[in-house]
Amino acid sequence: MSRIRGEDTHPEMWLRKRLHALGFRYRLHDKRLPGKPDLVFPLFTYKSQAVIFVNGCFWHMHQCRFFQFPASSSTKGRGPEWWREKLIGNRQRDLENIEKCRELGRRVLVLWECALKGTEKLPESQVLKQITQWLESGSHYLEIPFPAN
């Protein structure tokens, strides 16, 4: 697990590169905010205080085809119960961090890995359009794709 990247993942880099090319400016992984959002947009721009979390479907327990609990121990004697506790804890922490960000007046977008990966992925242009419209809209919350595909 030490090789698992928490920052600069492929989906995150995909999004950063495209938003920057469209003229959007942001900060990365602001430790002052709950959950260290992947992208943090400046105050008083983009309809105020937006953050984006780019979540991997397995590690954040998204109910899509990319998530299922491990059936057996794959590393150092960790069994199914250890994985269940670990992943449920991750998901609970995600929900708490989203709520804390919203309490701080931040607008929150969650981009799931499955929106950009596999045969059922969304068209890139559609994903970018949804994100840019959300950034400019003032809407408080968006998930792409919404809970499950």
C-alpha cells in the first residue's frame, strides 16, 4: 500500500491539465481544509470557494464496477475484515470531510475515477463541460458520475 499514490493520480492529472488549459487557476492539496481537496479554487472567484475531490473508486468505496471488497488477504496477512474496516473508514471520513468543507462555505465537487476510465467512461468533453458549468454556476454540490453508474 505504500506505493499507492494519494496525490498526482492519473485522473487528477487529467483534470488539472485540462482545467489549466481552459484558464482556471487553483491550488493543490490545501492542508488547511478538511480532507486536503485535490483542487482548491481561490476565494472570490468561480462563484466563491470551490473545491474538487478526485476519488479512486476502490479506495473511496464508490458503488460502481471498479469497487468490490477484497475476498482474500493480498498483502501481509490482511484479511477481508481488515479491508472492510479500512475502506468503510475511508468512506466515512470522505463524507465527514465533504460536510466540513460545506460548513466552511466551500462548494464541493467529487469526480469519480470511473467517469474517466474503462469502456463505460463518460466522454471527456462532457466531463469537462459539467465541471466548468459547475464552477461558474454557484451550485453547492456535484458528483460525477452521480452515486453509481
